[in-house]
Amino acid sequence: MTGLIASGSALAQVQQITAPPIDYAAIAPLLIVLGGACVSVLAEAFLPRYQRWPVQVALTLVVLAAAGIALGLYAGGAPAGITTLADALAVDRPTLFLWGTLLALGLGSVLLIADRSVEPGGAFIATAAARAAVGGGAAGGPVEGPEDRSYGLPDEAPTMQTEVFPFALFALGGMMAFLAANDLLTMFIALEVLSLPLYLMCGLARRRRLLSQEAAVKYFLLGAFASAFFLYGLALIYGYAGTVRLTGIAQAAVGSNRSDALLFGGLALLVVGLLFKGSVAPFHTWTPDVYQGAPTPVTAFMAACTKVAAFGAILRVLHVAFGDTRWEWRGVLWAVAIISMVIGAVLGLTQTDMKRMIAYSSIAHAGFLLLGAMAITEQGVSATLFYLLAYGFTTVAVFGVISLVRDADGEATHLSQWAGLAKRSPLTAGVMTFLLLALAGIPLTSGFTAKFAVFSAALADGMAPLVVIALVASAIAAFFYLRVIVLMYFSEPAPDGPTVTVPGAFTTAAITLGVLVTLLLGIVPTLALNWAGGATFVG
Amino acid sequence: MLLLVLLVLPLVGALVVAPLKGDARTAKLVAIGVALAELALTVVVWASYSVADAAAGDRFQLEFGVDWIPAFGTRFALGIDGIALVMIALTALLVPIVMLFSWEEKLPEGRSASGFFALILATEALLVGVFAATDVFLFYVFFEAMLVPMYFLIGRFGGPRRQYAAVKFFLYSLLGGLVMLASVIGLFVVSGERLPAGGTFSWAELQRIAADVPESTQIWLFLGFFLAFAIKAPLVPFHTWLPDAGAEAPVGAGVLLVGVLDKVGTFGFLRYCLPLFPAASKALAPLVLTLGVIGILYGALLAVGQTDLKRFVSYTSIAHFGFIALGIFAFSTQSFAGSALYMVNHGLSTGMLFIVVGLVIARGGSRLISDYGGVHKLAPLLAGMFLVAGLSSLALPGTNSFVSEFLVLVGSFPREPAFTILATVGIIFAALYVLWVYQRTMQGPVRGSAVLAALGRGSGDGPGTMLDPAVAAQRGGAAGFPDLSKREIGVLTPLVVLILVLGFFPGPVLEVLEPSVAATLTEVGLTDPVGGMSR
């Protein structure tokens, strides 16, 4: 009887479903970015080809600026953290901070993507697959096919393919939703929204097309696996907790006498999916190939923004859903962090390609980030947030500089081609040196402040051995950054070495932004630290 | 405020000088002008420092502080005690001398003098910061940042194996620095547990709670700092970077490197290791003393066996650093004062030795000892200067080093007789290595391939194998083996004067040092074994 009544009332509740209240002000940045992406798709479909580039660039920049303003207006009121959209999204301090970080990094990356002066006609091509088949080839020399001209007026230089802009906006929107997701299903959908455009963007390179497409396929296949892991983990956790809401999982995990196998099995699979996105070893194998193969502006976007999104989500999952069970899983993540730092630092030593080297550096940095993410304290959160901000800007600028050093065959990414760069182009070499010192964590750069914040959070939370390992890994990693500096300054340039392209306004702006932020966060980080400070999750 | 100016002035100078690529003369003039202004400012600072106040318990003077990163509990706080003052004075004194010495330095092809002088000024600024910081975080920042200009000085302007030496120098120091970072963070965490206001990096605050920290924790934190300072100082067995860096560095940078930069290590022992980790310092003193004495004997033995003049100077330094470490970890005011004075004296005498050796190499074009002989007949003044620097280095009474070495040994004996006796043996070695090199290169008939080649009396096989290509190209054929020029006399005169003055009247410097070393001894929680310092 009671069962019948209960199901009857449940039925009545089902019939009374009302639309959940939505806090539009809070999620305005996300809506603007996703809306802008849709408009961008329409523009791509209906505008004549020669108008697309200026329209898309302007549209993307306006969308990012508008989202930034909306975010600033909302965050300016110092709002308490809320959940909205039927608790699907949590807009709290970490979300707002990382949204701001993502928008700023997105702006920097879009500037790099939009540049057409470094690579004549832009770094992107549409029908790359077809052209690779007829002979664009692995060598990837410029092939002037008939399609090249058709993207501009007949008497103009070939213009670039512009579908990369809606891709970038969709990916950015997905990232923003990903790190704000308050339940695992939303998180999974956001994961797909951010991943699919990224797979496509990787394969768009105008030069070295086979490499680019290989990168795209690898990224797609491995990414699909990772998504499947994530989904399976989600299913196991749902089986354990009966809910996909992060707070619900936390409640279920405390004081339940159900078998923990489902919970931790689920957590393990879930975390594999997340660590893959964050390129944490041992789930990093795609990183070097994809970083190398993707067009450099896209690499910048991926390296900076994906890292932010992935670690935003890792922070939220670990802190909100699994904060109380930290003693159960921490040992495993200790091992993962050590592996990541060691693999990143040691294998980075053996690289001979700039982009691959930075990829391994990003793996090592992912290990450092994990240290902060594992410290389930307020200090841990704010340190990780700050690290993401600092690392993102440095990385965007690094890839901006890499895109400038070119020879007749496109970008000259082999290390030996950077020999003696200081003599040819002291400014570029100086900027690169500064950025590499920041990646190495030398004081007076943002890299040092960030490392300091993360390591002190980790040490305060009882991870002293891990901090020592991290410092040794930093010292090892410093060697390969140093090697580039040695090459640039102390070696004689090769007679037929690459030249440094004079960057266009967009690339200059992106690099300047990155360098300035790297410097300011190193010398006067207080403002950013205050923004990142006191960050607690709601859920 | 005075200290802030002292810190910022060379930095601004570096920024002004660096872009003057086309106009080397202006760059040099501006740079040396800034360095002289810095020296004048240091005189003002010295005059403003009150020994009486220091004796009355005023640990740091001329303090300046603003909040820097409140989230980390760190302040941009500067202040000096007697030891820091003396070290800053040594830096400010050596920099113009180094600049004057490097005035006509033959830089490797394609390198501009403006870069060289700007980097020297940047090094000077960061050194002032290292000595004047009273916030541990700030100290760490300067300590690490100091690497960068020195790295470029060695790597861009050094000898044939400069890349190897520069990277080795950087990695050794960075590794030590990063381990120290772990301890710096650890200090913050430890202080957060003991102070109601949360963690701090303020040296004074940390010193106040130092005694409450359990010994086991202190030992871990001590080891982090110790490793960084032992690499920097360098103590055996962390010394292997110094001979390479010293040999490949351009002479000017080498003088700064062994003269001042390495003193940051021993300064760090006195300022950070001892007062912040008193229990650990006492517990681990036997270890450090052992390393120090090994350094004295081993460094001296290797110095005897060197074939390369610049490496020879580096190894004598390693021996001297052993004495300084001995004095610091023997815990008495006499030995502390001796060590602090030794830091200055070593900067002067080894700096001068390095310069003289640099002058010899510039004439002969070879770094090998065996390529020289009978230089005294050709360049008596140069040989005389070599002798003065060498005698000061072996601590002949009447020279500055004698006072400090004597103080170290006298101060160390009551507490550590065995180590002191062993260290005394090092003095004999010192006489051996200095005089033997002097005899081989300066005395006897004119001989040696480098000297003969310089005179155009080539012995067929030309100058030695270690001929610096840049020097050889510049020198061309027979340039002779001239005696000191007026500029070179100008470079060496202040050093000779100071070596003799400090040898006979060390009082003024000791007076400045005395209150600070006495305070350090109190901070360690010990009293003098034989009573106060006797002057």
C-alpha cells in the first residue's frame, strides 16, 4: 500500500515538472561564448569566402570581450557561489577565476590563430586531406593548388580557412562548462563539446599535413578512449551513489556501508579520463605527437586552455565529490604525480624538437599542478588556480614565439635550427629566454610564484617527500630549457638557418600579453593571488 | 631607503647600458660611472651605520620594508648588519675595479661590451639584494636570480669551453637553490604552526621562534639551506663546478665569482643556517667541520698540482673556503669575526690574484703554467704584483689574510682543537702552492713557449695548447711582453693598498663586524669558550 501511494505521489511530482530557475547573470559568459559560436557557424555558412576572415576575427574578438565584460560585471559584485540550471552548473569563485583565465587565454590564442602575416594566408587549410593525397605530403612544402586561390578574390593572395574560429569558440564554451559542471553527466557532455572541435583543429595545418592529420587521428582515437573511460567511471559511480551530482557522491561516500569497489573503481576510471585531458603521465602519450603535429596557434590554444579546463574539473571532482575520501585515493595520485614529473623532466631532455620539448615540459607541469590539486585545502585550490593562470600565459607566448622562427619549409622547430638565434634576432631570443626561465621557475617570473604557491600548499598538507621530488624534477627540467638558451646565445648560427618573421599585429599582441602577464605575476602577483585566494567550491 | 637606492641604482644602470650596443665607449663610461656612484653611496651607507646602536642590540639598521606578496607572508624588507655591510662594501669596491680591468677586454667575436658591463651591473644589484634582504623569501629570490646574469657572463664572454662551464655552474647552483626552496617553504609552514599571526618569512620573527622548533625538523630544514650554500661556497665535495666556471669565465666575471658571489654561501651559513637552526647547526657542526678541513687540505693539494693558472686560483679558493667554514662552525666570536673578515680578505687577495693571472694570460695567450718562465725579467712590476697577491693569499703576516686566518685558528682552537691543528697544516701547503707557481712562472731565465712566442722568439711549437683563440687572433705576431700599463696599475693599486692597510689596521672593519658576530653567537645559544674578542 505505502509503495503504491509513494509511486502515486512520485507520478504527481513528475507531472508537475517546472523549468528550473536560471541565473542568467551568472552564466552569461558561457551563453555568450556558445551563442557566439552558433553565430560564427552561420557566418561561415552564408558569407562569401573573402568576407569570412575579417568577419570571423571581429566576431570572435567581440564575443570574447563581451563574455569577459559579462564575467567582470557579475564577479564585480563579489557574488556568493551558486548552483544554477537545476544544479547542473556551479558558478563559484574557482569557476569565475578559471572562466576569466580561459577567456583571456582564449583571446591570446585566437590572436595567434587569426594572424595571417606570419604564415602567408594563415596557418590553416580546408581540404588538407585531399591535398595531402595528391602530394602535399609529409615534406609539406607549399603546394599551390587551385583551391588556395579560391578563398580570396581571384587577384588576391590565398586567404585562410576560417572554420577554425567557430571550432575555437565551441571548444572554449565546452571548457567553460566543463570546469563549472556540478554533476558528472554535464561534465561528460562538456568534455565532448570541448574535445570534438579540438580534434578537428589539430588536422587543419597548412604545412606538414600528414603530421597534422596523424596528430588529429591519434588525438581523436585516444581521446575517444578517454571519454569512454570517463563514461564507464561515471556509470560505476552512479551505481554506487545513485546520483551523478558531485555533492550527492560525497554524501554517499561518507557513512555508507556499501562496497567501496564501485566508488573507487569509478573514481579511477573517471580520473583517467580527466588526467588524459590534462596530459598527466602515464596518460600523456598523445601530447608530444599532437603538440608537434597541430598548427602552432592551435597547439597554443590546446596547451593553455585545455590544461586549465582539465585541471579545473579535476579540482572540482576531487574537492567536492571525493574530498572526504582523500586518504583512500591520494596514494595513487602521489604515484601519478611522481610519474608525470619524472617522465616530463627526463624525456624532455632527449627531445630535439621545440614543440615536443614544450609538450614534455607541459607533462612535467601537469605533475606540479597535480600536487596542488591533491592538497584538499583552500590554499591548494587557490595555488592551483594561480598556477594555471601563470602557466597558460607563458605557454601561449612560447608557442607564439615558436611560430615566428621559420625557414623556407615553414616553422623551424628542430632545436639545431635555433642555434645562434640571439645574433639574428636579439629581441626574439630575449623574449624566449625570459619565457623559458619562467617555465623553469626562476624567481621574478610567474613560474616561480606559481611553483612556490603550489609547493607551499602541498607541503602544508603533508606532502613533503612529493615536494622534494618536484623540486628535483624542476632542476632536471631546467636543463632542457637551459639547452635552448645555450643554443640561442652561445652557438654560432648556421649559414642557412631560419629567419625570424616579423610578427603581425595579432601575434605581437598575443606574445606581448603573455610576456607582460608572466612578468607581472612574477613581480607583483598580489592582485591575482587575492582573486585566486579564498576560493571554495559550492555544490 | 638608502638601501633601496643602493639596490636599484646598478639595476637602472644595467638597463641604461644594455642597449648601447653601437657605442662601446659610452657604455663603458656610463657603467663605470654608475659603479663609482654606487661605491660613493656605499661610503654613505657605511657612515650611516652605527656600531654603537648595533652593540646596543639593534640587529638590522637602515631598514626598509613594504608588503610584497601578503598571500605568501613575504615583505620586500631590506636591512644590514655589520657582516652584510662589509660584504656590500666589498662588492661595491670590486665592481669598478673589475670594470676598469675589463676596459680593453678582448671579448669573443660578435659580443658587445655593453652587454658585458650591463651584466656586471645587474650582478652587482642582485648581490646587494642578497646581502641586504632581511626576508627569507626575498633572499631566496635574489639568490636564484643572481644566477642568471652570471650564467650569461660565463656563457657569452668566457673561454673556449664556456658553454659547458656555464651550464654546469647554472645547474649546480639551481639544484642547490631548489632544495633550499623546499626548506624555505618548510620554514614558512613551521612558523605558521608556531605564530598566532600565521606563517612568515621575516628573518627576525623566524629567529625568535627558532629555538622552539624540534631538532629533527631543524636538521631537515638546515640541510636544505646547507646544500645550497655548500654548493655556492663551494665546500668539498660540491666544488667541482668552480674550477670549470673560474677557468672559463672572463677574468672580470671570475673576480666577481670567486670574490663575492661565492661568499654568498658562507654569508648564508652565518646569517641563515646558524641563527635559524641553532640546534641543527650544533648537531651537524662536526660534519661541516670535517668537510671544511677536507676542503683546506684537498683544495691545497689540488692547487699544487694544477697546470692551468685560472684553475689554480679556483683551487686556492676552495682551500680558503674551508677556513671560512671552519671559523663559522667553531662557534666563537673570534672565529666568526675571523671568518667574516676572511670573506672580505679573500675577495681582495684572490680577486687580485685572479686579475694578475688574467694580465699574465692576456700577454702570453696561454693559461698553462708551464708556458711561462722568467716573467720577472720582462715585467718586474707585474711579477711583483703577482707576489703581493700570492703572499696575501698564503696569509703572510702584514697582509690582510694573516689577520683573518689567525683569528679563525685562534678562535677555533678552544672548541675544536683537532680540526684546528689539521687546518694549520693547510697553511704550509698554501706557502707551497703559491711560491712554487711564482717560482715557475716569474723567476729564473726567460723561458716558456708563451713568453718566447710573445717576444717573437718562437720555440717552433708556438704558444701552449690552451691558447685562447680570441686572444691569439688579437695578438697577431710578436707583441712583446710589456710590463703593467697605467690603467693596469690603476686597477691593482687600490687592492694592494687595502691588502696592506687591512693587514696592519684591521680595527675599523673588525669594529663593524664585532656586534653582529656577537649577536650571531647569542642566537646560536652559545657563549665564547675563552671570553670576548680581543683586539
